Amino acid sequence: MQVVKWGVDLAMGIVFLFSVVTGFFKFTLLTRTLGIGIMPSARVSEIHDWAGITLGFLVLLHLFLNRTWILSMTRKVYAGMREMK
């Protein structure tokens, strides 16, 4: 299970980088100022959109795989807050 979680996290990191890089290329003022334009803007936009959708799916999968830890920590934090009252 740890290898699966590691794989999901690695994929999230890679897709996040795609999203960031294509986001910079979509920022036309930046690309015009620096004079960079590797791909047509329609292709960059398509990659960016698919990266965003993929990242959203991977985040949901990450939350599902870590639900036990998330619920456990939520209970601990909530119990600590109740003790502080």
C-alpha cells in the first residue's frame, strides 16, 4: 500500500509541475515579454486543462488512500479542542 501511495504522490507532483509550467506559458504577457513560445497556445491550454483534471483526480485518490489517517487526526484535533474549553 505504501508503494501505491508513493506512486500517487509522485504522479501528483509531476502533473502539478505540468500545470505550473503550462500556466506560465498561458500567461501571454510573460511569454511575450520573455520572447518564449515553445508550442501553440491552443496546445499549451489543452495540456494545462488536462493536467488540472488529472491533478484533481489524483488529489481525490490521495485523500481516499489516506482517509484513515485524516479521520484519526481530525478526531485527535477535535478532542484536543474540546479539552481546551
